[in-house]
Amino acid sequence: MLDASSKNQNQHETMSGAAILIETLINHGVDEVFGFPGGAVLNIYDELYKHRGKIRHYITCHEQGAAHAADGYARATGRPGVVIATSGPGATNLVTGIATAYLDSSPVIAITGNVALPLIGKDSFQEVDIAGITMPITKHNYIVKDINELEDIICEAFQIAQSGRPGPVLIDIPKDIQIQKAAFKGGKARPLFPLPPINQSSIEEAAKLINESKKPYIYAGGGIISSRAAAELMAFADKIDAPIGSSMMGLSAVPYTSERRLGMTGMHGTYASSMLGAESDLIIGIGVRFSDRATGDKSKYQENTKILHIDIDHSEIDKNIKSYTSVIGDIKEILPRLTEMVDQRTFKKWKDVAAEYKKIGKECSRGLNEDGLHPKNIIKTVRQYANDDTVVATDVGQHQMWTAQYYEFTKPRTFLTSGGLGTMGFGMGAAIGGAVGGKKRSILFTGDGSFHMNMNELATAVMHRLPVVVIIMDNRVLGMVRQWQKLFYEEHYSNTTMDRVTDYVKVAEGFGAAGCKAETMQELETALEKAFATDGPYVIDCIIDKDERVLPMIPPNGSIDNIITN
Amino acid sequence: MEIRKFTLSIIVMNKFGVLHRISGLFSKRGYNIDSLTVNVMPEDERMSRIIMTSSGDDATREQIIKQLEKLHDVKEVKLI
Ligand SMILES: Cc1ncc(C[n+]2csc(CCOP(=O)(O)OP(=O)(O)O)c2C)c(N)n1
Ligand SMILES: [Mg+2]
């Protein structure tokens, strides 16, 4: 049967499934992949060997790290990140990485091997139903059951991952499919799926609402970055003279130098963004999903405020919050059309209010030791060694929030953080993906707890000579959980006081990297000099106060009335 | 909001796991499935029609339809 089909299509070259995969990846512009080999992907790795001049494989220490690296690569470059893993445990190790990418709408292509088709369903060695497992955390996934469908599936996976709202796609390829042969049609990239046309009357309605508003407030999210619409956002905001609050995912879309920038909204958002959001008469949500962490108590949120929701994903409209009106489509196309239609405005009073709240915000929420090695000082100092294009990754916890609050982002795609899933252990892989994708030094702000989850990937950075500057905000506690225990659990510090004796400098050296400890700002500066002159990774263990808190804080499901500022 | 029963006609590609995708979507998002039948479409065997009854308030019903429409193998969702 195979012979017959290859004869029928003899204008095409016949190739193995594994070769079709690699050729198709290359023809989609993929020249860097992350992964980890094993029995069920031996054929794919054999093709990687044969194609080694055209496609570079970065082996990690653990498939989770590879998945985060592919995700970080995608976030930093806007191009799909590809990760390869073997069947069974290799595939299940990807799960957290895929879920992280899914929650943050990152275009990751995950390729897993599986046991040969006749062995599927027999609990064969290293068999797992990874397609079943990842169904709820992928945009789509496949098990390839016919070699003649493989090429189309790979091409389609790239289309799905990148069309509309991006997201991860998994392709599970049984071993016999990798070996069988089929005609190869060229594996060319196909155009993205067209979106339904934007409803003109919805834009008109939105424009009318905006023209009626006297206190407009823009709430901008990751969709701005996915749609490459940062410039369009600014032009729009300028015309309607609105301040911009950002979700954590949207932070890097608004340069810190912009007067309109309020910073992050939500639980640990800035005082100004929370106050202005609460006082505005029109919240214009653009590429956001009004997640619980970003809005708090939504009944309060909406009391006197209308909501205009603009998003590419129609299911986000009225999912978390009921909108007054909405526009569905690509932000990059909607915003210029809307900008043209709205009146040019200036709101002197509203602007003064914003300036006032920004000032108050600066005064309140002071840290414990703001003159010493305080998180704010650490982040601001590190920023001086970086440039506007430097990719910054974080793990999850207090250090992540401090980075979101204090790091001065200037360009989209420079902030890689796990917003939706909140994955501790994301950072090392993401920083590696960022360094590979950006082809330059990246920075990781991590916590002692998070770093213990994926520090193995330091070996990956050493192996591939990737210049990743690792800043550990070492409070010796699971700081964010501890903060909740302090505020809401009567200071019962259950299992959050780690006081591990890990020597991070020795850890770095043990992996073949370099590092040092910093207990003062002076020591930090010296360390940064070295770090930014080092060819590979460099670890700086910054000792900070364990009682330092992330402020301000609006307690879960609270509102601006409940804000904690000191 | 008032909980009401409603019936959906969902046309899907007969691809691997399509029923799993649909039932998985319902369990993942906390929607109810009250009944469900699947039939291959006589005019095109590559497709099936799922008739499903569910219940929920208006907002839930709208969400269910939109979430179903996002699935790659779902070609059409209609309220009947
Ligand atoms: C994989 C995972 N497990 C558990 C959590 C819950 N969690 C959120 S923040 C946090 C503490 C993180 O500690 P550390 O990395 O030291 O950061 P810090 O808050 O101290 O800056 C924990 C345990 C999580 N987000 N991810
Ligand atoms: Mg910590």
C-alpha cells in the first residue's frame, strides 16, 4: 500500500515520517528547537543529526525546562517555540510547560513520540495517552495514525498555534509513523486562518461610548503584545487622552517612560491603576481577560463603570465580566480604525487625578529596608546594566511581583513571566529560551524556592554557553505564601520557612558556572559588573529580608476599599 | 439568573477524540451535559452531528456556544 501511494505521487520525494517532520519544521523557519531524547523519538533525533547544519537542538536537563524554554522563546520572538520529548515520562514532563503556555496564550508546538500504533492501548513500556492528558491544556492536539496525514498535520499545527489567539498545539507521533515512508509535498508554511471580519457597527458603538466618556481608562493586556499593536495602542491612548493600566501580561507593551503608564493593575497593582480603574466611567479592556487576579471583586468594579471589551477571542467577551459593548477581532486592525473615529480629547482634571494618585502611590507602600539590598533597589540597579531589548524572565512569588512593579520595561516581548498558571520553575527555562531566541544575554529574577525547582537548567545554560544572569532574591522563605500566612492565617508559617543551607555560589560552580553572594548594594554592583562580562550564566545570590512584603495588596476578591498599603 | 434547559446541534469532524474534546470542555468549564446523541452525517461521512441538551443561565449558554466554536474540529454550533 505504501509503495502504491508513493508511486501514485512520484513527482514527490518519498521520506520517512521523522524526516518529513524535520524538513517541515525547517520549512516553517524553525532553526532552533528544545528537547530531550528517548526511545520513542530516536528516529526524530536521527534526523536532527542528519540535519544538524540547518536546525539546532538545545538539550535541557528535564523536559519541563525544555517546554518552558520553547515557551520563553515564543514569547521573546513571537515565533512558535518547538519542543520535542519522548513518550511516557518525557511527554508527561511537558505537561506543566504546556499548561503554562496555554494559560498565557503562547504559540508552542510540542512534539512527542509514542509507542508504535499496534502497541497503543496495551499499557506498553513508556506508553501514555498524552493527547488525552493535554486536551484541556492545548488549543488542539493530534495523534498521527496515518503517515500520509503527517505533513498536513504539522502544517496545520503551526496554523492553529499562531492564528487568532495563539496557543500550544501537541502532535503525538507513534514510532512506526516516524519510520514509515510517504510522499513529501514540501512542508511549506501555510497562511494563518482568516478571522471573521470586524463588525463596523461595533466599532462605531465603541467610538460613541468613548466620545461620551469623561474619565476613560485603558486596561491593556497580553493581547497587545500578541497582536504587535503597542504603537497602535499608544496612538489610540494619545487621541483619547487616557491613562493605561496593564495586566501583568501586558506590562512590556507600555514603555515606562510614557506619561500614560500606570503600571500593573490588580492584586499587586499600583495604587494609581487601582484608584483610576475604580473611578473611571469607562474601562477599555484591550487584549485582556479580566482575570480574578487582575480585577478583584468584579461586582464593585462595575458599579458606576461601563466596560468596553476589545479582544480577538470572542469567548472572552462576557466570560469573566459583562461588557457594555465589545469589538471582536485583531487589535492591530481595530485600534487604528477606532482611533480614526474617536474625538481628539484632553482631560486636564482626569490627568491631574492620575498624577496625584501616582504621587500617593510612590509615598505609600514603602519597604522595610529601602536603603539596603531591597528588592526595589536590586531590580532598579540590574536594569541599569541591561538595555531596552534585554529579555527578563521571572519565576513565581514575591520576586515576580517586585519585578513587575519596579523593572522599567521599554519594549514588548521583554518580560517573560508565568501570569495565568503562576508556575514556579518557569524562570530558568524561559530565560534560556529568551537568550536563545533573542541571541543575547537574558536576566532571570528568581526566588530561592522557585530556583530549587528548576536550577538543574543552569547546566543547560552552561552547556550551550548561554549568558543568563540569575538574580536570586534570597529571602530563605516561600515569601509569597508566607505573606498570605502573615495576613490571613495568623502568622502560622506552615512549611514556608525553608532556611535551606544551599550555597548558591557552590551550586553555580558545581554546574560549571560562576556566581557570588551579595549582601550590600556595593557587592551587588561588583557582582553585576562580572555577570554582564561573563560568557555563560552567572548567579547572584541576593540576601534580602524575609519579612519584606509585596505592596500594595488588594486581598483576593477584594476591591480598592480593602487595599493594604503598609 | 434563571437556569434553563437548551439543546445544541453541533457539527464536528469525525477526528480522533472529538467526543472526548467536547465532553472534556464541558467538565473542564463546569457545564452540564443532560443528554447527548451522535450520528454520522449521511451526506458526508467525515462529519457527525451531535445533539446535546444542557442547562444553565443565559450567560452560561452563550459561553458554552462560544467555547464549542473555538474547538478546531467543531464546524458549526446551533441552538435549536
Ligand atoms: C509549581 C508551584 N507550586 C507552588 C506554587 C505556590 N506558590 C506561589 S508563590 C510561592 C513561593 C515562591 O517562593 P520563592 O520562589 O522563594 O519566591 P518568593 O515569594 O520568596 O519571592 C509558592 C509556593 C506555585 N506558584 N507553583
Ligand atoms: Mg523566597
